[in-house]
Amino acid sequence: EPAAPDPRLPALERVLGYAADDTAVAYPLSTIAAVGVIADTINGQDVVIFYEPGAASALDNTSISASREVGAAGMFSPQVEGQRLTFNYNDGMITDNETGSEWDIFGRAVSGELAGAQLEPVESHTHFWFAWAAFRPDTVVYKEPSN
């Protein structure tokens, strides 16, 4: 009989999943959306995750209360030309703290001192939680550190 769904997240929660060898991490899109930018370290590798709001999912519109915004997320290495950047999300804009350059969901600097620079993508995929958890039951679910 099929395994019971992993109860750590709702089955239809979307997650940005990262998997390499013996490490798997799932970042709930709702968590990423709440903060806009997440900086993390996976196996000693610094990563940064950007979020871009999207439209409410058409699949969900039978009931507005159940409707959730489906945005996009991307994972990158936060290094540009040997410089380690840190990022902020404010009013829907992603900027780095070092130069104030503005970045897009694709990891490109669209304005400012670093305009034209590109962060190196880190392979990651957006899935429904039930599918990701079945594929990688060893997944660690990311939680925003509490202050």
C-alpha cells in the first residue's frame, strides 16, 4: 500500500527543493514569500533564494479563502566576481546591501552598480510537497530562524 503522505507540510504546499547526494532541503514557498529573500548554507555552500509574487492560482479560485498566491522562487550562489553579497527584500524589490543594486528573480542585476551581473543559479526545482517528499523522504524542511 502507498506510504502515507509526509505530514510536515500540506500535500499541496509548493516547495523549492534542493537535492544533492545525501542532502535534500525543501523551502516552502509560503515561507520564502513571507520574507522575500532567504540566505542559507547547504553543505557548506552559501545560497540565496529570491521570491517574486505571482497571480493567485487559477486551480484554487473556487473559494477565495483557499486561493493562494503562486509566486516563483530561484536559488543562487550569492557571489559576484569574488564578492559575497547579502540581500534585502523591500516593497517587492530585491537589492544587495553592498552596492544597492536591484536584482530580479533570475539572479540578474537590473540596475545599480552591478547592473548586468548574473548570480550563478543553484539547481533547485519547485514541486508540490507530496511529490517532493515521496522523491526525497530524507528532506529537511527549512524553517525561518526565530529571533
